[in-house]
Amino acid sequence: MRPEGSVYDVVRVCTDAIPLSLYRNSAEDASRAVSSPEAVIHARARLGVEPMRIFFETHAAEVKPIASFHGHRVCAVDGTGFNVPDTAANEAHFGRPKSSRGETAYPQMDAVSLVETSTSQILDMVFTHCDVPERLGVLKLLERLIRNDLLLMDRGISAAWLFAECLRRKIRILGRISSTWKPHVIRRLGSGDFLVTVEGEIPKELRKNKKATVKLTLRMIEYKIGNNGTVRLLTDLLDPNEYPDMELAKLYHARWQIETSYDEIKNHLATVASSAQDLVFRSKTPEGILQEAYALAALYNMIRCLMAEAGAAAPKPESCQAKDEQVQGETKKLQAEISRYRT
């Protein structure tokens, strides 16, 4: 909440806010002064990562997604990268991505998050070396979902083997696929709506019983918005009567909630008011980076929780009703654009 100040300054602000009566030595002349910046650094090192990880996970476990789409709780998953201070320890632990000129300016910690789309709260988050594939992080996050949850994925996450793993866990899927996918059409369900089979390779480290590929029967929805390229979605929600294609096309764009979350964390919550920062975290050690990361994720969830509670409790003014009518009008225009370009 105070990225413009040092950790020492932040501790001083916090200690100044604590009543003297809560200190073990509550004498009137007791001092709140923190001994030195070095003392704060050593205290952080003694604390370690685990307390902040447990704090985040405990509060994230209390987030209860609502069944917002045909009885399904809707969540989105995606990854991002965080630049970290350029130290040998951070580079050894998190790695440094390659660039067109050799290497990037900073080491990078990658993160994969699972976000509940109704309130944008983070259900779970994993932090990895920058060379670890995002999909392996997604595998860990699937444990946070329950039967009949609906998971939204973009082109960078979607994979046949990952779809198969979701279905094995009874998790429903809606994922966009790239132009490199070659689904085999079984039959046409409607305009731009098909029953298809897809096949993909299973990563070597995840293969069981020497099985190298997986084959699935899914539903594919194709559409365009304006003059943009064709969007192709795959889902296991096969019944077009229960799950109309237009509803699924609109629902997919709720995936942008996770992009919004990353933007809020990087460019608003963790930035200096006067300018953008290249670095979200400041620690020179991997343990310190992870400590800050879990703390920032927990803080973000607290703010998002308060926003959700305030929104639920506040009466709806006429201006919001007018805004809803405007949104409904824009939605109808979007539907018209999609229908116009249906294949």
C-alpha cells in the first residue's frame, strides 16, 4: 500500500498506529521506534515465506465463487511474469528470460493464477521459475476447483491433454484455441457450432502407461467480432439447447477478469503514484520476493472482498440502471456483430 517508501518506513507507519497499551512495555515513555533498517531486514528473514503463504492460502480458501452460469461456478486461469531485482540469487532461483538482444534487463518470476470471475478474487496462485510452462502451474491450481466448476482458458493455456485432465476431474471447460489446431468435424450443430474431435500429444513427464496422445470429443464454436480474426472456442458443454452458443461466446470474455486483476496488481496496487515501476517487488533474495508476492496477493483479495461486499450492500442508483441499459444495448450490438460473421 506504500510502494514509494522503504520497508523500514512502512514498519514505522505500522508501529505508530499501534496503541502503546498493546505493547508489552506500556509505560508512558515507551518508544515505538524501530531500532534500524537492518533490524527490519533481519526480522523479515527470520519470518520466512511460510507465514505469508499460509496467510494468503487461508484467506483465499474463504473465497466462495457463486454459480453464475447455468449452475456452474466460473473461474479463469492465466499466467504472467513479474520482474524482480537483478541479483545473482534472484536470477538463480527465478531465471532470466531470453530476448531479441540476448537477455532481459531483469530476472523474472512467473505466476499462474486462478481467479473467480464474479468478484475477481484470487482462489489460488503459484509462483515458478520463468522457464516452467504455465500449463504445469495450471495443473496445481485444478486442485482448488470442484466438480462442475467451469474453467475459462485462453490460447496460451489450452491443450488437449489439459482438457482431458479437467474432464477427468469433472471440471467443465471453455477454452479458446489457436489457428494451429485442426479439429475434425463430426457434425454441424448450428451456424458456427460443431461437434468435433481433437487430438493432442501428452507431455513426456505426464505420460502414463506409455500413452503418448489423447483424443476428445468436444463442441467448437466459431465467430467473429467486427473485422477481427475468427475466434474458436472448445467446450465440453455439448447441448446447444441448454448452453446456447451465443451465451458461451459472451461468457468467454469474462476471462478478461484475470487480465484486469494482473493490471490492478502491477499498475495500480504495487506502483508509485508519480510513475510506473519496472519492479513490483523489491527484495534481493528469492525468499523475500515470495514473501512479498503472497502478501500482495492477500492484500489484493482483501480489497476485492471489500469491493464485493460494498457492491452487494449498496442500493442501486438510477444512474447505474441507466448504465445497465447502455450495457444491454452494447451487448445487443455485439450479438449482431457475432451473428453477422458466423461461419
